[in-house]
Amino acid sequence: DRCHWGVYEAATSIIWVGPTAFADPNRLRYVVLHELAHAWQYRQDRFAEIISDYSAWGFRTIGPALEAGADCLANVWGAAGSHYWRCSPDAKALAVRRLAGDWR
């Protein structure tokens, strides 16, 4: 199942990749990049801003906002797919700005 493709463990900074993620090279790339995006999000420690960023697309609480944001970051970094949503061009542009350190 998708819920077991991967996990980012913030307490230890470990990314876990489940066995079903290896079923397809594109899936594996997506899972690794998505979980790496969670690591980046936690290191930024800007959870209020992430919620604010993705509320425009209906993700108004931390869990959904983090997942939507991780999908966008994974797409920016080259993942072909997504799981939580198809990141819009405007959301991708926002992710690029955040990666560049622009939190205005």
C-alpha cells in the first residue's frame, strides 16, 4: 500500500523506504524525494508558513500541508509522480522560492 512506501522519522532524521516502493523505479524515485522533502521541511522549522502556503489549495492543517508540500518539492527535484495531489504550477513556483530561502 502507498501508506507504507516510505516514512521520514524526524526524531532520528532517518528515511525509511518500504519494500513496495521498489516495485517500480519511478515509484522509488518519488518515495525517496518525497521523504527527503519532509526532512527539508523539518529542518526549516517553518510549519506555520507551510500551512499558510498550502491553505490556498485546501491544505489547512499541518499533516495535509506537509504532504502536499513534500509532493511539490519531490516534483521540483524530478519525481515523475505524486501521491497526495498533482502539484499545480503556482505551487511548484512557491516550492522553488522556498527552496531558495525566500520565505517572504
